[in-house]
Amino acid sequence: MTMQSKTDDFLQRYEVDDEYLVAAPDLSGKPNILSAEKDGEIYIIKQWPRTPEVNDDEVEAIWLHELRQLHRLKGYPGVEDLIATLVDSGRDQNGFYLVLDAQERLPLTCLMKQRALGLRSHWIKRLKSPASRIIFWENIIRIADAIEILHGQGLLHRQLDDSSILTSITPHNEYKDFQLTGFEWSMRVPTLTSAIADWPNASNDRTVYSFATDWADLGRLIAKILNIAVNVLEDLSTPFKQMAIDSDLMLIEISFIRKLLGVVPFRANVSQENLDGGTVKKALSEIIEALKKNVSTTSSAYDLAIKISSNPDATRSSSSVTSRIQDIYKIKYGVTLDHTNIEELKRFVEQDIKNASTLVKSISTSNSDVVYFLKGQELFYQLGCFKPNRSSDEESWEIAVCERAHVELPYALSRNVNSISLSSDKIRVLSIAEAYDLSRRNPENISKNIWSNLFHKFEVDDSSRSPEQQKLIDGFVACHLTEIAYARAEIFPVDILDTREDGDNNWRVELFSTKSEDAESLAASLGLESPALRLEKILSKSEGDFEALVWSLVSNSSLGKEEEEVLLTFQEFYKSDEGQLIFVFTSRQVLPFQQSYFIAPNSLQGTFRQLSRRAKALDTLETHSELVDVLMNPQKHAITTSTPKGIEKYFDSLDESKQDAFQRILTTLSLYLVQGPPGVGKTYLVSTLIKHLFEEEPDSRVLLTAQSHSTVQHLFHEVYGSGLGDSFPQDLLVIRCSKQDKNDETSLSDADEKAKSYLRCFLDSDLYASSTSDEVKSEVRSMLNGTVYKRHSLINQLLRSANIVFSTTNSEQVERMIKDRAQFDWSIMEETGKVTGLELVSPLLLSHRRLMIGDHKQLPPYRSNEIKTVLTSPEKLRKVFQEGESIFNTKIKGETVKTFLTEFPSSDEAVREVGRIAAQNFMLFQTLVENEVAEAKNHENIFGSKYGRTSIGSMLSVQHRMHPDIAEIISDVFYNGDLKTDKEKELYYRGLETIPPFIFDGIQELKESKVLTWIDMPDVQLTKYMSKGDETPRWHNSQERKVVAELLKRLHPISGLSKKAKIAVLSPYSEQVGRISRLIYNKETLRNEYSHLSGFDSADDHSDFCSTVDGFQGSEADLVIVSLVRNNGNATMRSALGFLADERRMNVLLSRARHKLIVVGSYDFLKSWAFEIRDKGISRERGEGAFLFKLIEKIEKYKGEGEISFISSSKLVDENGTSGTQKRKAKGAKDSNRSRDAVGLDADISRNGGPNK
């Protein structure tokens, strides 16, 4: 499926028929259409010929235009059934080519020409028959659906004719198989200036196009097929009745065509109407119902032709149907039935199948051929296709032919059989002679029921999904049910001790934890502590995963909807005389009487909304076979295109690895993966890509998503900071569906402001002023001045029309766009390594061209280890499935989950398999990247080269953030040495004129310390009388905190900088971060002893200097101070190291610094565990910690080379925790003479930040 840009012969790869199916007129801009075969599959090839001496830029533009439209439409759910899909494209010296998977269909033009195919019996040749016209109008509904898809994406077809409709010669799906093609002249409505102009010699001289003109073109095509002159239809003076007589059509059919042509309105007394697919399909349904009333009942039978002959000289085999019937007559009646007795032979068959006929599908064990039988009481009748013309190979299942019959199925055909029951009154028995006569003389009387449609009922899965596709869907279902189970585990069983009014309509509520067998069992299955213990930690120790003050009182834990929600606000707790922990809440409502009580944090409502959105995305994915196939095997379904012209102009601003990725992204469909290690400039690559897209196609539509609001905001500022906002016209519609700051109430603020702006413009327009409708004017003013809900319809339209939409991955707006079936030209997803697979499904659904950017070696999705443990344990996962059955909230489950829970087999093997796939789906980006790396490696091992395969991913390998000494550690420890530092950046950092934008005072070792500095804490196990290491609540470390405080007191900015330097204090533990933050801030203001830090900035999108590692991915600072916290004598790796054994967190923690990284922690403690892990291999338990030895090994190497500074913590803080600053104050030392200006070095020294691409 690779596009050819060389001058080889593209058509050599296919067996191409000698004659064109459709030959295009010269200089028409239309393609020739050819039939071709490859590997047993039939394709249609569209060829735009090239003439060597003629400039063919315009022809190439037409070809590229249709290619883009086919790519755009490919991502639409279910589109492959209605619109011919692209499988290959290319060019050579002879032409430009598109290869379509038409599934053995041909252009309707071919079938309309009888001499081309000689299909007397094809329904398209007998449209005077009401039965055939039912098929015809059902097919027109398919074309109406396809046109509606185009219009829904803002596209006009502009060239609807019989060559743009494909249909099959052979029966398929009851002949309902019309497909739409021919998009070379299509255009997008929002910016018509970018569409291909009319071909100079085109016969159509229309200059105004709209959705209505496509419907009118459909009317003209229908009139042509039904052989009615358009000018007669447009002439209102022609009587309806006369047209009906002349055309053999019903009045309702003629009226419909006139309405499509715009001759008369669909709705009477309407001067202007917006014609859409819904209106058209409603009218078509009425036509079909009217025709069905006129169709005779005999046409509903299936026709069976018995190969019997009145010719006395006809030869017969022993297994012929005549011989078998004769044998039965001889045994039963003792007579030999004359083989020319046609009526008696037919009567036998009719009686044999009268009360007990069964259709049998048999697969031969010898050659895997499929054979169908009709089973009667006496015989199995072997079925074959009818050949209406004995001199051609044309076959049809409109009539089934029986030549052979069997008393029992042959052995080779009896091992693999399936059957379905049939009603005997649905079968009409004919002789073969009658069948031929019917085909020649009265083809309209052949049954419209096709035998092949019965054969489709043998499909195992009604959805027509393969077992592999179903497994992928089931894996996502398992992920969803597991996340639901974790949400349900946050609902705690309680009992009410006391309620009393507390004045001002407030109620004081006292409650305590109670045991619930279901809640305890669920917690155990998920590896959680008991509900009572977790609730105690949240409310009395503030140790939970969330801080909850507002709670909801509910009557059950099944996520069902409450009739009346009661909100509780937590106040305090106390212990009863019996030692029971009592929690005190207040409420503004009287508590309802319930059999049982539960409380859930109010933030859980947001989780429920997220789960509901994911359920809807999962339901949509089930119908999106193209995306399912891509996720199953992206390499197999990858398509490469030629390199766009002019992309080299961007290469100067891109390093080598970005150049390679940039080119591959633009030439690879339908999915491309970019792994972005720390500091490589992932967002810069996205900005460059966006710039290119809108320079090439100004009407492009791009969706950019990330998990967090802050990342979306960063993405927006980077894209606009790249010059996009200045480079393109004002009418580029950009919408941010994310909270712009923490005070935003809604993520709709930007879209709503734009909606109000458009409404104000409309109010100021001449169109509004000239309107005579006071009702319309009032409605517009009401939309502008009312609440945001009044403007939702306009906001939805803006989202569907926007050129760029920035949104969080699982936002309400993304959900709405999926519901509206919006489609973008690109869906670009950031931070995909820390997003679950099911979260990614939503943006994946919204485009055919998907770019996933992330790094699975940095932070994973929330609770990834715990959820993977559940998914890979059949016992735990089965419990999750059982819990899912008790969930009452259908919105959270969705239809796909409900079907899964009803039908899924519960065997250990089935549960284990779905859990395996679910674990891969949960870490989707990691799975896709690792599969791509493995496949590329296998290909190179087998073929000796990495070339010859379509790559769907690459790693950005040049970093621009960190000092090379920091970057080398990150590269060697986490990326196998593949991460390099940009050469310009390395020169900048190692240049003598470059100094860090900060300095430490006082301690000489600190002032002269290296880029990598370790403040070494004593190992709690090796140090006498040292009792304090890490402490609970989990986890903090007061000794490290004092060291960090002393570092910050000695830290000062360099004076004379054009912008403030950024600093950050990081730790893996929120408890430590919170305590450090409270140490240096008082209500978000720096305390006096830290006021000098106002000369620094916090990292982008951070309100203070302190952050957990989980909250800092994607951020960076000039100086980073890390507090490791852990320092203990625990016996196991997990209990001793905790987060320090998590390779991904440590990667992020150590890679945030630009100029300097200071680590505060016990090196001996970490080193001892690194050697323990190496020597005993204990990390194999969970695949964690192995990186620690590589880290220590690298640090030891740096020590030997003098590239890292080790400073004992006692230099800053003594054993009692007294800082050097405090000692000097105790001695009366005066610091006031220390000039801050002296700290700053000569202002003439260059302080340029250098390139940071």
C-alpha cells in the first residue's frame, strides 16, 4: 500500500483488464476507470493519464484533491460500507492512480449499458417492476446516507452521476450495495477558495454550489436511471398522471424526484427549506412502503430450479436429483418413475420440503470448499448458482439450482456443518427449463429474494466482527469495568449515629464506618485496604489519594441515580468512649430515611461523568471497524503517501531526528507514534507541523488534545507562539475547550466568547437590520444575553467548523463532537504515555489521521500498576465482571459493556485472554510503541535491513533542555544511550561564557559544586543514634526538609537578567512537598526568610516552587532540587524504596533541570539497594528497580571523573538539624554586610539562554 513516487509502472503490480470500464473524455479532468485484480481480490483503479509534453500540474492537483477527500472520509464510522475506500495510490510516467476496494462492485455506468454485460436478469434492467424499484430506492437511501456523511463534514460532492455510483453484478446483501465514489471535484464549504476550480472544458457551467445542488444532482441521476427526461419533470405544465403512465412510476415517485430537483418544495407553503438527509430518507421510506403494498406475495419466495429434463435421451448420474427420486419411488411404491415426468418430480420435491426444510452449510474437509444443501424429509438437495446465459460465466443466486441430491451428506461434507430452518412456503420449485424461460421472457417475475442473503445468516457474529476484533473490544470493556470497580470502591458504607438541627437550617450529622461484605470483597479484589481504614486515613489523617471536604450521602454503592442528593461537609472527628472513630459533618438538608447509608466524595461525580463519556466512546468504537483494525495491527493497515512539496524549508529549524519524524508523520496514515524523551521538543515539532498544514491547506481541521488542562494551555501558547497567529488570516477559527486558568468555571469559556462575538457581529449586520421577523431578532438577542445553554447549538456548530480545537482528552466537547460525528483532518494527541487506552479512544475516533505523542518511559496512567495487577489475575478480574453486573447506572456501563456481561464466557482461559489484551489496551501507547520496535527489529533480523517495511513510529533522539552531564545520565540509564544532546546546546552549556542564572552563598563546596550535586544524608541503618529517616504520614523526611530549606536560604538570582530564572523543588511524595511548601510560604506568600526567592519564577503553569513529580511532567526549571525522602531499614524492595523503585517516576524526577540538578537523599541507602537488586535479581518480582544499578553505576563513573559533587548534609545542617544559618545567628554573626550585588557576577557576562528547540 505504498505510494510510488518513482517512474516505475504502477499498473504492473496489478492484473488489469484490457478495456476501460469507463473511458473519460479527453481534457475533461475525469479519470479512466479500470478493473484490476491482485492476490485474488478485485479492485477498481482510477487513472488520470499523463501526456509527456503537457504540463499536468492541474491533473496532479485533481488527483491529490480526491486522495485527500478519501483520507478524510476514511476515519468516519461505518463509512467503508457506503463509500469506496482507498487501498493504494501512486503515480508514474503514464498517470496518477487511485486504487479502491469496491468489493467487486463496478460503476453503475457499466450495468446501464446492456451490451457491456448482457445482464437481462439484473434488477437494474427491470425497473418497471415494483419489486426491482424497491431495491432501487433502498439503494438510493444508501447514497443519501453517503451524501449526508459528506455534508456533515462540510463537503460538497459536485459530480454525482452514474460513474460515481458503484454496484455489484452478483447478489450481495439483498442487492442493497450502492457505494459512492468520484470526489475529484468535491469541495469543503467553509473555505470554498481552496477547492479545485472547474475544469476548463467541463460541460457543467454551474458556478454556484451548495448542499442543495448535490441533492438536485441526485434527482437528475435518478431520472436518468428511470429513463425520465429532466426537462419534462421540470415542466410544471406536464400532468402528473401522464408522467406516471409514460414512465410506469407511481405518483409518489415522480413527486419525490421533482422535489429533489427543487421544482416543488418537500414541505408545502415553505418559501425556503434546508434539505437534509433525514428529509430525503423519510420521503424514500414512504415510497418503499407504497411500493411494497403493490408487490405480489409470490415475489417473496425463494426460487429453486430442479435440473430435470423432459428429454428422454438426457444423461443422468446416480446422484442426480432425478435418480435419487426414482430410487425412493422404487423402494416406497415398487414403481420406476419416468424421468420425463416433470410435474411428478417437482411435486415430490415440494412435498419433501413442505413441513421440514432446513438450509445446511457444509465445509469440505478435503479442500475447505463451502457447499450448501436444502434438507428435506427424504433428501439433501445440493444447491448451485443459476447461469441465465449458457454461453457466459455469469452467475446469480436469484435462483438456486439443484442438480444433485443425497440420502445422507457425503462423508467429506458431513464433518463441519451448520444449519438454519426455513419455511416451505418461502420456496417456489421450478424446473430448469422454467427457470430459463422466466429469465429470458419475464425476468421481472423472478423472486427478489436472493439465496445468498440466507447464506449470510450463517455468520457466527451478527456484527460481522472477526474474533480478533471482538477480543480488542472485550479488552477495552475489561479496562472500563475495572475503572468502574475502582470508582465504586470510593463509596464507603457508614451508619448514622446522630442527627440534630444546629441552627440556621444546618444539620449536624455524626456517622461512623460500618462493615459491608460486598465493599470488603471488592477492596480485597482490587488490592485496596479495607473501606473503614481508607475512610479513616482520608478524614482523620488526610492520607488518601484526594482531599475531600464535600461528600454525598447515597443509598447504595451501585452507582445508581439518587432521587434526592444530600451533600455533607466534613467538619471534624472524635473518638467515642468505646474507641469508635466518629466523623462529624454538616448538611443543609434533613437526612432521608434509608435502609443503608453510604458516603462518596463529591469529586466522584466528576469521575462518573468521565466514565460515562468513556462508555459512549466504547459504544462508538464498536461500530468503527477501521479504527479497530488499526489498533489491532497498525503496521498492516498503514498507508504511505508521497512526501509533500516544500517541507525542506522547515528543516533548518529542526534537528535531524525531528526532520525524520516530521517527514514520516506527513507521509504515514492512519496512525503514527512519536516517542518523546525529556527535553526533545515534542511541542515544537507539533507547532511546526501545524504551521505546515495550514500553509498547504488553509481549510484544514485539526484537533489537539492532552490529558491535563495545563498541557492543553501550554500546547496552545506554543502553537501560537510559533507564529501561527500572525501567519494566517483572521478568519482562522481556533477554539480552546479547556480551562484557561484555575478560576474558570467551565471549559467552554473560549467557545462561548466566540459564539457571543459572532452573535454581536450578526446584530450589527445589514442582514439582521433588514430582517422583517421580530421573532428571529428576539431569539438572536435572547441567545446573546441568555445563559451559555442558550448558545449551545451555536457552540456545537463552531466546534464542527473550527480549524483548530484544543481540548482535554476526555472533555465534554470531545464527547459532543463524537456524538455529532465530527471529523478532523488530524487528531494530534499529546502526553499519550500517561493516558489510558480507553481515554485515547475518544480523540482517535475523531480523525482518519492520528498522531500520538508521548513517552511510556515517563509517568504512566493513574493507578497503572494496581489496575494491571487486576487485569492479569483471572480471579480478580472475574470479581470485577461480577461487580459490573450489579451496576445499575446504564450511562456508566454503556451498551457494549451490557452485551459483554450477558454473552462473555466465564472460563478461566477466556478471562485470562481478555485480561491479557486488556492490560495491553490499558497501556495503549506503550503497547503500540513496543510492538513497532519489536517488529522493526524482527524485520531487520530476517531481511538484513530496516528498509522495505512501513514504519509507524520513531523516537525523537536529540534533547535541547538539559546540561549534557544531566542528559547523559538520563540517556544511559533510561534510553539505552540513544538520547543525544543538540550540538549547539552542548557548546552553549560547556562554553566558558555561560554561567547559571543563580548562585549559592556561604558554603564553598556548594558555590563550586558541579552541575550534578548530591547532598548526602546519613543512611539510617549505618549511622549510630540516628533514629529518623522517612516518616509517616506516608511519606516525609524532616531531615531532608531542613537541608532543602538551607539550600533555598543560600540561593540567590544573578542580577541583570532579562527574565527571571526558574527554580523547582520536587519530591515523589505529596506529604513532603506539602510540608516544604508550608515551610517557605504563608498563604501563597513567601515567608520573610525566603523573600529573596521572589527574584525567581516558578515553572510554567505552576503557582509555587514546590511540586510532586507527578505534577511536573512536561515542566522544567533552571535549577531543580530533589528530595528523595526514603531512608529506612525495611526488608523488601517495595517497602524500602517505594516510588524510588519506579523507573518512570525517577526518569521524570531527574530530567527536569536545565543548568543544575541537586539531589537530597541518602546515597548509601540507594546504593545498597541497587547492589541488592543486581545480586539477587529481586526486581524480577514486578519488573521494577533494575534501572537503579545502572543509575548508581553511572554516578560512580561520574565520581571517578569528578563530574558530580557530593556534599555531606552536615555541611548545611548538623546532626540536631541546626542549619549553618542558625549557628551564625546564635554566634551573633552579621549577614547584613553581605552584598546581594556582590553575589551577582559582572553584568557584562553573557546570560543568553541559547537555543531550545
